[in-house]
Amino acid sequence: MSAAEEKKSEPTGDRGARGASLALLFVSLSLVTLLSQLNTTVFTPALPVLVADLDGLDEMPWVIAAYMLASIPTMPVYGKLSDLFGRRPLLIVSIAAFVAGSTMGALAPDMGWLIAGRIVQGIGSGGLTVLPAAAMADILPARRRGFYAGILMAVSTLASLLGPFVGGVLAQGPGWRWTFWINVILGAVAAIGVLVLLKIPRPRRTEAVRIDVAGMALISIATTSLALITIWGGIQYPWTSPMILGLIGLGVAAVVAFAIVEGRVASPIMPVRLFRDRNFVLTSIASVGIGMQMFATIAYLPTFLQMTFSLSPAEAGLMMIPMSGGTLLSGTLTGQLVARTGRYKLYPIIGTLLIAVGMGGLSLLTPQSSLLWVGGSVALIGLGLGSCFQNLILIVQNSFEHAIVGVATAGSSLFRQIGGMFGTSLVGTIFIGGLSALLAERLPADALDALGASPSPEAVRALPEGLRTLVVDSYNDALTPVYLLMVPIVLAATVALSFVKAKPLAETIA
């Protein structure tokens, strides 16, 4: 091969993209990552105000769960289609859906409309979550990927640092609807960035494209059943009711049918052979546990801080900064260490242990606790998350050939989101059910009626001191036991990761 030919093969060949080309590619991927991450952190500090404004405390779990309910089944779809048609067109589709859902949320007149907007947002989020990591595998071999994954982690963490504060300021200032409008603005910027900067060649196909429609439908049925079980079980319907038992049966049947279909179709949305790989199975188990913890913490801790510690939305957002800072520090550091040494197994194991300690710290909170204790606990959680995220994706991508890297990446992200959906719904169900029971038990009937079905932080602060103390204690006593429940779940992830087989990181894109 001539020197010119060798140089020409570099961007997508054995050594991957370099120099200015790599910088431009990462600018576009960073814009997508910023959009995806900022949405979560901007939205949560405004959730108590939003729920009070639309009078929807009972529907609060749906605001979070509907988003994940829509995003989860679309992840493998985006992964598979991007393997067939390329990452760029699928990124544009996902951004468009996300912006459309954000517009619906910004204009929502009631909780039903807002939840519908969150569903459309979730459909777009499936691609925003999966495709940047898959695109990175298109341009970098596994050995070099760790360092650049740290860069994307830094961008994600920057969004996390800014998001809670910005969300709190928006909720206090122009209103919670601007936590949706900001996504519309950023979505337009991200779409331009992808169109102009992201230049990845489409995969070459030698045969007709076959879409696994049956697999897509079955995975949607299975994940929807799981979501409804966690949201309705024990609250709207008893666990032994025909509705819940029927959903359990439907979910199990869908999973069994999915396994059968995926073993027979020519181009499965999630090949069965993924589940024959030891590392994929173990990291998927760990991802479920980590996802449960992460989404439960992000979704409910700002509300807890506003109610229990009388913080403003902006102040509650600022209290999430130690988590983001810890994620930035450990994500960047472990990415550099992996790039230099090629070793990666130990970091997610240490990460899950740090998360468990941090969750244990949150479970010990009382209304009299120091905010330094809160900050220290969430900082430990952030250090753990930063050590886990990129390394779990790296382990999965390094276990399969490049032709199915989108599917493999989507599979890993899918299980993290399933854990997040289950964790958020479970925590929401237990928290709101426990809170309602405690308030009914501790408050006089007239005070309970005056407080309303969806009390805002302002309404709680306006109560007489005796009643306010009862409400604050009820919030604390309803949520902290749930955080303690997350400790053994995360430790189970530690055990699973200890059995991961450390394979040499690939030096080429193949």
C-alpha cells in the first residue's frame, strides 16, 4: 500500500480518526451529550413546582416513568438501525423527536398533556443516549476510546453541574416551562452540529435491509408491562389483583416470545448471542442495579431537599453539584488510566462500592443533618458513577465485532435504563405511598385538607411550625428507607462485576 493510500485509510481504518477530524467529530457528539444530560438535571429541581402548579402529585411517578417507558424500547431500535444506516441520520431523528416532546411539555395545560410530551421526549432520548457512544466506536479503537470517553463524560458532567442550578433558577424565575423551552433551543443547536460536523461514512450493505418488527413490538410490550407493574403495583391495584398478575403474565410471555423470535429472524434487533457472552450478561446485571440507584437519586433528592431542608429550587440544584463534580473527576481520571494501561476491570468495582457508601449516607439523613453530610454523600455517589459508566460500555463494545457495536451499546444502555425505570417507579411508588400514609396518620384532617393533594415547598414553609415539622419529618421518614434499600442492590452489582473477564482492549477498529 502506498503512503497516500495508507493515509487515506486512517480516519475509519485501523487507527481511527485523528487531529482536526477527530476534534470536529467530538464537538458534534458533545452537543448531543449536552442536550441529553442537561434535560434530566434541568428538569428535576422544577418538579415540585410543576406538580403543584398542575395539581398532580398522584401522577408524579408518571412524569419520570413515562419518559423512560418510551426511551427504553427505542434504544435497541436506534442501535440496530444505526448499524444498518449509520449514526448520523438516526441522531437527527432522535433530536427531532426530543425537540417535539419538549415543545409539548412547555405548552402543557395539564398533567396528561405534559406526560404525553415526556413520552415523545423519551422516544428521542433513546437515540440521544445510545448513539454518541456507538459513534465513538466508529472512529476510535477500544484502547484509545477510554480517554475520549472521559471527554464526553466531562461534557456530560458540565451539563450536570449547570443543570440543577439553571433548572432551579428557571423554576423560580420565568417558570418551570422554561425547563422544556431550553431543550428546544439546545436541540436546534445540536441538530446543526450533527448535520455540519458529524461526518461518519455509512456502513456498506451487501444485502437487503430487514427490519425486525416483531422483536421491536415484543420488547416494547415487555418493558411497558414492567413499567406498569412498578407504577400501579400496591398503589392503584393490589399486587394480587387480576390487573397486576395479568401484566406479569404478559411481560413474561413477551420476554419468552422475544427470545424465540430473536433466535430465528435474519437480522434480530438484539441477537441472542449477546446473552451468551459472559461480560455482556454481568455488565447488564450491574447496569440494572446502578440505573436503579442513579435515577432514583436524581429524580427525588432535589424534592427531598426542598421539602425537608427548606431549600429553594436553585439551592437544591446546587446541592447536586458534588455528585456532578465527583463524576467528572473519576470519569476523566479512569478514562486516562484505561488509555495508558489498557486495564479497566477494577474501576467499576470500586465505583459500585463508593455508590453503596454514598447511598448509605443518604439513608441516615434527618431534618437536623448538616448539608455537608448531604454533599459528601452525593460526592461519593458521583465518584462511583464516573468510574462505572464509560467502563461498562467499553467492556461491552470490546466484546463484540464492530458490525454490531450499535446493538451491543444499545443493549448495555437498555439495561441501565430498565434499572432506572424500575428504580424511579419503585422509589416513587414506595415514597408517595409512604408519604400519603404518614401525612394521614400524623396531620389533623383539617390541616391535611388545607395542605392539598399536591403540597408545594412554599405551602409547607407557610404552615405553623408544629405542622411544618410533622410534614418535614414525614418526607424524611418516607424517602430515607428507600435509599437504604438501594445499598444491597448496588452491592449485588459489585459482586457481578467481580466476575467480569478482563479481555485485552482492541488496538484497531474491526
